[in-house]
Amino acid sequence: MTFDPIRSLASVRHEFGEHGGVNMSIEASTTFTVMEARTMPAIFAGAVGPDTGGCYLYGRHFNPTVYTLSRYLAAMEGTEAAYCAASGMGAISSAVIQLVRPGDEIVSARTVYGGTHALFEKFLPEHMGVKVIFVDASDTEAVRAAMTDKTRAVYCETVSNPTLTVVDIPALAGIAHERGATLIVDNTFAPLIVSPAQLGADVVIHSMTKFISGGSDIIAGAVCGTREFIASLMDPNGGSLMLLGPTMTPQSAFDLSLRLPHLGMRVREHSARALLFAERLEGLGIPVWYPGLPGHAGHDRLAEMLNPGFGMGGIFGIDLGARDTAFEFMDYLQNTHAFGYDAVSLGYFESLMSCSGASTSSELSDEEQEAAGIRPGFVRVSIGYTGDVEDRWAQFEDALTHVGAIATPAKG
């Protein structure tokens, strides 16, 4: 039976408010009482907890509101468990650090979010003695060749940031598991669209700041995986999420819980508009990157992995040749047409535009950007769903004309 993330999410037992409210209550306490003192050592030892005895300890450990949101995320991804963090980077760094020790190695996709790249290229080698080998993760043989007896994890993004490269998750899972390594997949660009854990991934990461929130008003992350792995992250004596302290606030967890019921509708509309724009851009001869186009290198691969009904994502990229042209294009759309915003991030209800090489991928050197396929004039567009779509397209087309990317607006 095909995995249905919406049905799985809907099957989670509803958490009523303290007085029977239809929404769960916000548990704002930083510390929690036990009815008998002898229970405290058992909590610290991991013998009892939220699912075993209903025991909570401290807000940096498990919080009831955050725990409920985490159960929703686990259901959505089809994993045994999950827990939420204060940011996407908090989720990524905690999951990775939990798996490695000095002298270990990680094989990572070459094209990943700039913050992740900086963590892998600089922080882990310099502060932890962990070597990271960057490869083209869409080339499964390149991943296999980079694996050694020291490899503890393979890391990739379902759809890469910003070039929208699609990886073969089942193949990467097989390669990682052959060597006893853990496959970690950042699914931020493809919530509901792809369910990596159903394809063999061991750990699924989300920056919930993006599509899951949808409002660009909450910084948040999540780690989804086995009960054993999530328990290890939250262990009071050795868990990275517990000890490093990227703690999600109960208010953020509550707010995000109200966004999940309409995530599917939002993702569908983002995807529908991205496909429309990408098809028209391709028709105008503009170099465009979008996995929903049959000519995209990862189109067939993504089609094999996706959950039907959500499209192929709300992000596309275009190459305008030069960085200054990209800047002029974005400024014109924002300041002349109010089309969207010159801003990083994605998944907002308004369109967000950024020149990736000068922003979210600026942590990469010029040589690394070239190797990753990030061109100087590459503009990443997270398409919003406000306004009439034809009006928005007319604005976009006018901006292309303004910077000389097309001679005149297409007719008809």
C-alpha cells in the first residue's frame, strides 16, 4: 500500500486542551513535578518518560506541547518517533553530531544549504576531527566510491538547495547500509511530496521554518527517525539535542501544530504555480531549473519517489547570466510590481527571491559554487500563492523584458 502522509497524520490521536478545547494546551512550565521522589532517578536513567509513565523532567528535555507536535511530524514522515528543535540547523547539527566521533567520516552531497556546508566543511573538521567528503549525490557510484570503513553517515537533500538536484534515496540507502552507515535526508524542500523514510532513509530532517510553517514567522526544525535514535538525542547524559540545548518553545510548537492541517493544500498550490511558471519560462527559452519539467535531469527519479497529489515542489531557479542582472531583476519585481520580496528562505505565502551565490550559498567558495552548479546569475524563486496567477506571470514576464532576458513579452 502506498504511504499516504495526510492519512497518517490524520490518524494521530488528537490532543485536547486541558479543559476540553479543540486545540491542545500550551504547557509553559520549564520544570515538571513528580508525585514521588523515587521517580526522578528513573527519568534520568531513561526508564520512564512521556510514553512510559507519562513523566516529564525539564523543558530542555521533553515538553508536552513540543512532544505532541513531534508525534505529528513522525506520523507525517512515517517514522517511529521524532523530536523538534529550535531551528533547522539545530536539528541538522544535533543529528549529525550524535552519530560521529573524532576520526569518523561523512559523505555529503556537494550541493546543500550553505549553513550545512559550513558545518561540514569547517566546524566538524576543525572542532570535532570529523572528515566530510563532498560528492555529486545524484551520482550513486560517486557516493559508493567515497565510502570507507570510517564512514558513519551519508547526508543529502531530497531536492538540493538551490540547484534542485534530485537524489535517488532508495539507492543511497542501499549504499549506506552496505557499509553500516546512516542515511540522513533533509526533506525541507519536499514535505509531503516525498517520504524519505519510506524509501530507506534512517533519519529525516526538516527546517520547519520553511513550508511547514508557511508564514516566515517561526524558526524551527525537526529530526525524525527510530525511537532508539530519538531517545539517544534526548538522553540526559549523552544526547546532543538535550545537551547542546536547541530547545523549541511550547508556543512555537503550538503555532506549528495549527499549520499542519493545511500544509497539503499549500504545497499543492505552491507546486501548481511553480510548474506553470517553469513551463512558460522554458517556452521563452529562459534557462530554468524545476524537477517538474520532463527535461530536468531528476524528473523521472522524483516521479518514482513522490507521493501522488502534491506536485513537484514550489521552488524553481532561472539563470540570468550575471549577478548584477539577477539583482536588477529581483529589485524590479519587488519595487515596481510588488511581486514578492528580495529575501532568503522559502515556503512563504508570498514569493521570495534570492541570488543564491550571493546569499544562501555564499559560504561556498567560487570554485565550490562552480562545482555545485551554482551560477553567478542564478535566481532561486520560492513561488507564493497570493494574487491572481496570470497577473503574477505578467509581472514576471515584464521583469524579464526589463533586464533584456527576453525581447518583448510573449503574446496570447
